[in-house]
Amino acid sequence: MPLHRTASIVVLTGAGISRESGLHTFRDADGIWATVRLEDVATPEAFARNPRRVQEFYNARRRGLLDPAVRPNAAHAALAELERRWGGGVLVVTQNIDDLHERAGSRNLIHMHGELLKAVCVRCRTVTEWRGDLSMEDVCPACARAGGLRPDVVWFGEMPYQMDRIGEALAGCDLFVSIGTSGNVYPAAGFVAEAGRYGAQTVELNLEPSAGATEFARSIHGLATAVVPAFVRSLLDGADI
Ligand code: BJW
């Protein structure tokens, strides 16, 4: 059955959607966790133990993101077009800390794992735009204290952002689409079951079956730049899901 044009859509994205823009995924053979242990860079304990090591890891990734060669790809663009042209609501919930969705034009967007181009002060909680390297010597522009700025990203053991708003959107959506995520990290990996429980149709678009592939009513496998624009086109053309 085609989806009614007033239907509400929630799209979850992961690192796979940005792979063809030149950014690494985490768990693929050439992924980030193949070169660095997540326990050394992506936990609050790692930051407490060796803040400089963690700052260096994110400084390198921030520089990579700001490389002019890294640009939104056809999959990011297709989701922005869907938001512009779809009658019902489209919410993109991304696990990615890059800014490629907003650069492509997505506006109704939640960065549940934070944003690489922002720093948060652990002393006063103020979030500041940050495009340069970050160090323990930097001073928070809000509270003027040094040593408290960290990347505004969600590490293991920390609560992802805007979970209440995401929960409401999952409960109210008619279609849940998961793109480019391996389905290994919770709570995002549980969104398909949550949306399905409330009666949403569920579709996975990924290079390969994710860890939660059997939870989806439909799976389409291929490169994000091929399968996402095709899927968006089929929605806008009123094809069956
Ligand atoms: C392509 C492609 C192409 C490639 N086209 N596709 C035991 C059981 C259950 C849970 C837990 C547990 N022990 C601990 C937990 C909780 C923990 C967790 O899930 N751990 C698991 C490892 C087991 N989660 C947390 O701690 C989270 N917080 C939390 O749970 O708080 C409590 C809470 C309770 C109740 C409700 C709510 C909250 C926080 C998780 C923070 C994750 N942080 C990271 C790093 C920080 C940001 C950064 O540095 O970038 O976020 S980890 C990393 O993984 C990053 C990602 O956002 C996240 C997900 O990765 P993603 O996007 O799926 O990437 P990959 O590489 O795994 O997959 C890419 C996919 O793309 C692959 O399938 C490819 O095939 C595909 N692909 N090229 C299409 N061209």
C-alpha cells in the first residue's frame, strides 16, 4: 500500500550514510574502531584518564569533517528533499556527529549523539560552536574558566540527547526508516522495535543486513547514494512501500 502524503516519517541515520562523503564508519573492516579502542576515546572514563588523547582523536575527526572534499552526498540530499516535499512530518534522527544533513538542507533534525562542531563546558554546561582544535587550555566563552571544554558528543554510558522528543516521534510515526547503521548501539538499535510496536511500517536501507535486520518489515541493501534517492523517489511518487 502507498503511504498517505500526510503520514509521519521518522528516519534514523548512522555512519553508513556519510561513508560515501569520505567519513569513516565505526564497525566496518576499515572503520574507526579498527584503528582505536573505543574504551580509549569514547567513554567519560577515557576522558578523565587522558583528556589530551581524547581531544586529539576528536580534533583529527573535526579537521577531517572540515576538509573541503567532505560534502553531503545524494543520500543526504534525498532526505532533505523528502522533508521539503512530503506533506506529513519528516524527522531525521541522526547518530552521526557530522553536519552533513544540515549542509544538505535537513532542518527537522536531532543529533542524538551530539555534534562534532560544538564544544560543551563541563563546568557551566554551555554549548559553543567550535570549528578549531580543542584543548584543555581553552577557555569557555561563557564562564571564562579553562580546562572544562570537551567535544559535545555522547560517549558510552552517557544519555543520548532529546530522548523524550524521539520517543514521542517514534510513537506517532507511520513509517520508520533506518539508514546506514549497524544496529549495535542502544538505544538507537531499539527504535525499530519501538516504532513497530506502535504500528509503524519499518524499512532498513543499508549496505548489508544490520544486527537488527529481522525486526524490519522490509530491507533494501546497497550503497546509500543509490538506495536512499531511489526509496525517496518511490515515496514521493506514491509507490507501495
Ligand atoms: C553503509 C555504507 C554505505 C557502510 N551505504 N550503508 C549491553 C546491552 C545493551 C546496551 C548496552 C549494553 N552495555 C552498554 C549498553 C549501552 C550502550 C551500548 O549500546 N553499547 C553496545 C556497544 C552494546 N549505549 C550507550 O551507552 C548509550 N547511552 C545509553 O545507553 O544511555 C542510557 C540510556 C538508557 C535508556 C534509554 C536511553 C539511554 C550511548 C551510546 C553512545 C554512542 N557513541 C558513539 C561515539 C560518540 C560519537 C562519535 O565519536 O562519533 O556513537 S559509538 C559510535 O557508534 C557512534 C555512532 O553514532 C554509533 C553507532 O554506529 P553506526 O552509525 O551504526 O556505525 P557502524 O559503523 O556501526 O555501522 C555502519 C553501517 O553502515 C554498517 O552496517 C555498514 O554496513 C553500513 N554502510 N557503508 C550504506 N556506503
